[in-house]
Amino acid sequence: MATYPIRTRRWTRKEYHRLIDAGILHEDEPIELVGGQMIVAEPKSSPHETALGLTADALRRAFGAGWVVREQGPIALDEESEPEPDVMVVPGQIRDYRDAHPERAALLVEVALSSLGFDRRHKGSLYARAGVADYWIVNLVDEALEIYRQPALDRSAEFGWRYLDVQVLRPGAFVSPLSRPDVTVAVADLLP
């Protein structure tokens, strides 16, 4: 019997949106377009939802007026990626994004329990490739905040990019977002 290599088909954001427009995919389906692949999002646990809400609230307080904090909304990173980070902070007002999803974010945050490895390797590399300067993971496994900064080319990484500066902060520590160095966020305020 002959064997053939497994091939996958990569999708573009335009094709992804056509599937939604045609009713094949529904807007409320837990699917993200990550590097041309449609990824089914993990179910959300109570600790995940609690951390998501706490993180969004803390970032709204920290960033204030002139910034939009979106929860589980899409970001149009490139032609083959439209992930839905748990929390994103973008400049402007809510209506600025009425006609199109944000393309650049001041901060992207993933809340991770079962998705920790995926968020570190896949999404981390994807966000670095897109030039996201400030990426945080609220790590529920280790009860810590992981901060990723300084995207750099790395051919061995999933999408050819990684972060050079990685810090792990525990409750009791504080962090300043790159876009708001004048404010601090308590790590404890992000954890359930």
C-alpha cells in the first residue's frame, strides 16, 4: 500500500471571513485563525474566566481614557492570522474599530491553564512575528505572570520569531505596561 505525506491547507483571513459570511462557520464558534490554521479554542474554566475578568478590569484602571480594553476579540495580525487573545489593549475609542478589527495592540494577554504550552510557543512566536512589543501570559498553572518583550528573528521558533526578554513575576510583584510606563499593575490583581 502506498503512503502519502499529510498535507494541510493554510487559510487566509479573507477566506476565513468568507466561511463566516457563508454561514459555514459562525461568529460565536470557538475558532481562531493562527498562522493560516483554524484552531479550536479550549473550553474556558471558572478560574480562566475569573482571571480574564480580573485582568481586563486591572488594565482598564491602568490604561484609562484613550485606550480600549477588549476581551476575547479578534486582532488582524497579518494575512493568515486573526487570533482572539483573552485581553488586548488598543489605542483610541471603541468606535474606532467599528469597521475593522484592530491590527496593532499595545498589549496582548493570554490567560493560560490547559493552553500554557500553546500560548508560549505558538502564540508567542506568532505575536513576536507580528511585532507585538508587550505580550503577557497570566499563568494559572504556576500562579504567575509571564512577560514577553523584544521580538526577534529566530528561525527555530514556530513562526520564525521569539521574544528575547522573558520575565516571570509572582504575586507581590508589579509590572508597568510598555505603553504606560507611568502606571503599575499588581500581579496579584490578575490572578483568581
